[in-house]
Amino acid sequence: MTTDLRTEIIKAEGVTKRFGGLVAVDRVDYSLREYEVAGIIGSNGAGKTTFFNLLTGYYIPDDGSILFKGNDITRMAPQERVAIGMMRTFQLTSTFDNLSVIDNLVLAFFRAHRKSSLLRLVLSTSKSYRQEEKILAILETFDLQDLRNRQVKHLSLGEKRRLEIAMAVLTEPEVLLLDEPLAGLAESEIRGVLDVLRRHVGKQSILIVEHKISHVEDFLQRLTVMHEGKIIADGGYEETLRHPEVRRSYWQIDVELDVGEHAGS
């Protein structure tokens, strides 16, 4: 087995989170490497969303630690994590529905690169930023040119999802954390979102929590499966899905029966 020598950018060590008597995440060790594209899956209640919330600062672990580029960020707030290079998108799109596509991008750019208040942008004018080279490039990359002046409330869910990811990418994070980016999308919209994500492979580390694993099969470099708060398998896509514990716990396949049937055939 070849050792991956890329630098660890996020590292969780013995992370545990309890809710009353329920252990949602149980002593999890995990690392995401520089420029890696990784995914986490698991059935409902497996702990994957709780773990994602721990990585992004929305929960604080009861035990264990989380490091970013070797520095302890265990108790760091979500916005502080954004400032150091971690950007998360949510399952429900977080855009300004009464503004146009271009103005949403302007706001994302302004907050990320001007480090100033939203009030300053409102009191000035956003027009000068609409020709910003990075914003124009993002419009093209995410196929949003024809939608630039449309109010977000008139976009389809797939178009909103592309815009949300575009806003996240515009902040130039080192790590892009995607919370079910394909949820609720039609097949054509899924292809569109994956097409734009593929253009950023090798530019950022990308971590995805996703239910529709068949759609990300050729996108992920590494897959992790959680069950009852623990990681039960981690590795390449195919080898992870063939892991006996994944077949038993995630696919609910009787592994012994499956082996017996093959042996008798």
C-alpha cells in the first residue's frame, strides 16, 4: 500500500461528541490531506453530519482535538475557521434571494477580500465590483454568465447550488467543505454541479458529505464510511464499498450468507 505523503491539512484526533446518553461521534481519528477530494457517507444516525459540524466549528467536541495545518482549532468559532481558510456550504442554499446573482458574488468577494463591513459596501456602490476580474472569472467557471442579473429567488435549485458553491470558491479557501451539494437536484443539475466542482480538483482540498454516492464515484479520491459514530472503513472508493463491515452495516448485506452462496455456486 502506497503512503500518501501530502501534508495533512485537517486532522481529528480521538474526537467524541455526546448528546445526553447518546454518543454521536465516538473517538474518531480522521485526516484530510492537501488537495485531496474525499467523501464521508453513512446511514441516518451514523454520525457523519455531527462529525462534519465538529470539523466546521458548529459543535465543540467533548473529547479529542481538531487541528488545521498543525494548529489546534478545537474551540475555534465557525467564522474564525472561515478566516483561516475553511469554507462550508450547507445542504440548504445560503444565498440572498432578493439580490441578483452578480450582487451575491460581489458580497461574497467583498467580505472575503476587503475585510470590511457590509454597511460600507451598502453605503458605497457595488457597481465598481461587478467588473472585478475574479468575479467575472467565477461567473464563467460556474456557467452563471447568462444568469448574472437574475434575482436568486427566480433560480432553480441546481442554479442556486452552483451559485452557493461559486460564492464559497470566490473566498479562495484552502478547504471546501460541502454538505450534501447534490441534495434535491435533478440529474441534469447534478451533472452541472459536478462539472464545476471538477474544475477545482487540485486547487483546494474538498470534503463532501453526500448520500448519492453513485454520482460522486468518479469524483472522489477517497471514501470514508461511518456507522454508529465510528469510522468503519476508509480508502479508495471501490475497496471501501467492498469492505465486509460496510457491506454488513451500510448495505445491510449478510456477509456470511453472501460468501456461502458464492462458495456453493
